[in-house]
Amino acid sequence: MLPSATTATDNVNLRRFTQTASNITNDRCYFLLIHLFFYIIILIIVYVRLEQFNNKQEKILSTLNSNHNLNFHHDSQNQLLNHN
């Protein structure tokens, strides 16, 4: 039996549908990958900024601690001198 025109048309339509579904799947994958890269970049930027903030905070705290230690040492010496 020879293939009829409807069978050939059905095959062409099926091939078009498969290619269209494949293209949609590829487009969705690309869309998801682009979003994934975008969010990774955003997270890296946030992490770097937090590290910079943390470093500044540590410097400020170390400066405050050193000043406090100097003041405490100075006050302790004054108290010793006043007791003598």
C-alpha cells in the first residue's frame, strides 16, 4: 500500500511540532541559564560588598580597641600615681 497524502502531511506536521517543541525547550533552557548566571553575579557582588563592609568594621573595631587600651593604661597609671 502506498502512503497517502494525509500520512505524509501528518509526518510533516509531526516533524514541525517536534522541532517547535525542541526550540521551545532550548529557549527555556537558555532563559533559565541566563537567569542563573545573573543571580550568581548578583550573589558574588553582594558577597564582595559584605566582605568589604566586614573589613571596614574590623578596622574600626581594632582602632577603637587600641584607643580604649591606651586610655585604660593611661587611667591606670594615673590611679597608681594618685594612690602613692
